[in-house]
Amino acid sequence: MVDAVSERLSLLVDLASLVTREVELDVLLGAAGERLAEALGADRATIWLIDSAAGALISRIGSLPSGPPLRLPVGRGIAGFVAREGTPVRINDPRSDERFDASVDRATGYLTKAILAAPIRERDDGPIRGVVQILNPASGSFDDDDLRYLCALCTQLGRALALTTLRADSGAAGLVLRGPFNRIVGTSAPLADVYLRVDRAAKSDATVLLRGATGTGKGLFARAIHANSKRQTGPFVVVDCTTLPKELVESELFGHERGAFTGADRRVPGKVELARGGTLFLDEIGDLPLESQGKLLRFLQERVFERVGGRTTQEADVRIVCATHQDLEAHVATGRFRADLYYRIRVVEIVLPSLAARGGDERLLLAEHFAALYASRYDRPPPVLTEAARSHLLAHDFPGNVRELEHWMESAVVLSDDGILDVPSFPPARHSLRVERTQVPVKPRNSGEVRGEEVVLERDLPLDEAARRYAVATLAASKGNQSEAAKRLQIGRARLARLLRGE
Ligand SMILES: Nc1ncnc2c1ncn2[C@@H]1O[C@H](COP(=O)(O)OP(=O)(O)OP(=O)(O)O)[C@@H](O)[C@H]1O
Ligand SMILES: [Mg+2]
């Protein structure tokens, strides 16, 4: 049994790890809503985002995801009150509170008994982006601790929203997916060809297969297809086929009914259902176990499915985008991947070029883009690349492609005091590892205490590289102040300097 305290802590860690990665907004909100309800022992969590143009709140994720999103004018009901006033609210007897609006209950057939709600802001003094609302705790009422916890979580969510690329950068409230290729950098010929195909694919509902080596931007372009399609206001749901154990794939994709197997104590919707009206991104499709490929094929052909343990056939209007870095043709030849499924997912194929194929100019353009991005994220001076640094970037072969370049630039920005990015700020050559996809949160040593920042490291790192990255992250969390970072790490400044150099 996971006790309530560690459940709450692990939720914060989860969000922190999502925040430090390229954020999938819907995944983040979905995970937050689900786990939040669990951590607070509540029946339901809803995350409302503000659509400022319409002056309305839109329910983006609820823990009962079936049914269309709800809309509520700002000012109406408890969520509307929080959206207007920006203050958190705790109510254990809603019907005696005049701010409570019973019309949502009437529309959903739900009986609200207790409410906890808090605003989401990107910065303490920034505009309100949304509201998180939690309903009906098993204990019957919410206490002050619950409210403090929810507020801490909203701070994290706000930070995630501030970092996600899928938003307007004008500071307008609400989430707007803008521009054909928001924040995708590159103008080289191979990339121009990708844009053309992504653009065409986005205009249709055809199934897309994105191919390319690790770190070439498959995830990014999958989102670009969604964000530029007519489904852009619908959900974007990711299934990472590498992390799914064989036995769980079917239930992950199609959901299960209560009692479908041991431990299935409630009905859980599958990713296909969650993606209704939007896009389902099947990442690393080459890892989908053979046993489940037939079920997926049927869904692709007929757009119908059954939940595990369920009898009724369901429909879902979902657009499918797949990605792989593997040689699917070889998998088909050896019988690891079904030929019929292979043809089904390859309707539109888009091959992403390696960083090397994109030429030196583009590499430097990307380097400058990431330097500027991380300088603003870490509040560092405007970055300038030295000539030596440029030559160094051009000489390295970046097997981890754009992602590896991104890590290099992040590290250089963090290590530079004055914004001058020079060769010594880049990782030593021996550490240019292939980038692992799986990340595990590193829990603070004393996990009884919530720290302001959590650090996420990739699995299977050599210890000295892990130590270096942890030191870099701590320095970043200390806003570049080396004395403070050394203090946090309980080591001297000289030792910190050695750690940062990877010694
Ligand atoms: N053209 C680009 N412009 C800006 N950023 C990019 C570009 N291509 C990739 N990136 C960034 O590089 C990182 C890696 O991209 P992404 O995760 O999409 O790669 P991937 O192909 O899915 O990798 P993997 O196979 O390892 O999952 C991300 O942070 C992404 O935002
Ligand atoms: Mg990816």
C-alpha cells in the first residue's frame, strides 16, 4: 500500500520530471488530474483552462473523461470565482455557498459534496491560466493541508505551462496553438521537405509514420501535425510502446472494465478513448508486442474496439500518428511486425533527417536557439558562442542528434557566468553518450522532505556522469550561484568545480 504522504510526494516528483522534459501538455494535465484525485483521496479532479478570448473556462481533463468538455463563463461557479479572483477556495458545504453553481451538477448528473479549487499561474504575479478543482474526498471534507498541497501542485503546473512550446508566446491567457511550426528551427533543404509533408499530413486525417534516428524530432513533429490539424483543440495522447509490458498493452490502448482482471477495481478508459476527437501518438511503434498488433490493426481498419472485459463495441474518432527509429521492414521480414499493420501505418511516411544531414549552418542555428531558450529559462545573460565553441560543435558528430545538441547547450548556458559559451562548458568528449529515452526521477535523499526542485536523470548513466549532471542541475536550481550550489550539495566549491568539469 502506498501511504498518502509518499503518494503526494511522488506526484510532485512526477510533475517535475514532466516539466524538465519536453512537455506534452495533455499528458501532463491528464497525469496531474488522475494522480491528484488519488493523492487527495478525492473522487474527481478537473483541470479548467481559461479561454480568454471567449471569457470562458473549458474543462480540459476530468477524471471522468467521457463526455464533451464543459464550458463555464469566468465568474460563474466556484471554478469561475477562482478564475476571476485568483484566490484558492475550500468549501465543505457547497449548497450553502452562494458562489456554488448547481448547473454543472445538473448537466453531469453528479452530486458535489465538497470542493477544493486553486488557480494556475505561470508566475506568481502572472495572469491566471486555469483552475484545478477537486471534488468529494472519501473522508467527507478537505482540510487546510489539502489546500496547501493543491496550491503547491498548481505552482508546478503553472511552471509546466510556462515551459511548454504548445502555447501562445504573446502572454495572452489561455492556450493557443499557433503558427505552422511553432518553435521548430531549421531551413535546410531536407527539413523544408519535412515541413511540406507535415503540412500536407496535418490537413488530412491520414495515418502518419514518422521515422528517424533518436533525437531527430519525431515527438516534436508528431505534435506539430496535431497542432496544425483541425483536431488542434482536441486531445493529443501519447502511448510509449517501449514502456508497455505485453500484458498491459491492450488495456492501456483500449481500457478495461471493472473486474476484467485481478486488481481491476474500477473501469479505466484506454488511450484510444482519451484521444477521441484528437490525435493518438503511438511512439516507438516498432516495440508494440506482436500479440497486440492484431487488435491495433482492427482499430485502424474499423475504428472500433472493446474494452478489456467489456462486451460492447465502442467507436472512436481518432487520428493516428506513429513514430519509430527501428528498421520496420526488417521486423516484418523476421516476423516481429505484422505486414498488414505495417502497410496500414505507412499511409504517409515522413523521414526526419539526422543532424549531420542538416548541414553546419543549421547546427549553429539550432545551437543558438537552444542557448537563447535555456538562458531565458534559467534567467542567465544573453548567450554568445565563441568561435572556438562553434568549431567544436561542428567537429562533434552528435549521434544523439538534436537532443544531444540541446543537452550540450543547456549545460553550456548553466556553466557560463557571463553568457560567453566556450569549449570548456561543453561536456567532455568521453561523456557524449547515446541518449536514453527512459528517465527515472531521483528522489531526494531524505524523501520525507519536499525540496523545491527535483532532478531527473537518465537510466544507466555512469556514476561520474550522473554526479556531474546532478551538480549541473543543482547549480541551475541555485540560479548559477556556485556557493549556494556547493552548500546544497554539502561539498566545498573546489569539489563542485571538479564535479562540474566531470572529474
Ligand atoms: N527542428 C527542431 N527545432 C527545435 N527543436 C528541435 C528540433 N528537432 C528536435 N528538437 C528538440 O530536440 C529534442 C528531441 O526531439 P524529440 O524528442 O522530438 O526526438 P525523437 O526523434 O522523438 O527522439 P527519440 O527517438 O529519442 O524519442 C526535443 O527537445 C525537441 O524539442
Ligand atoms: Mg521521441
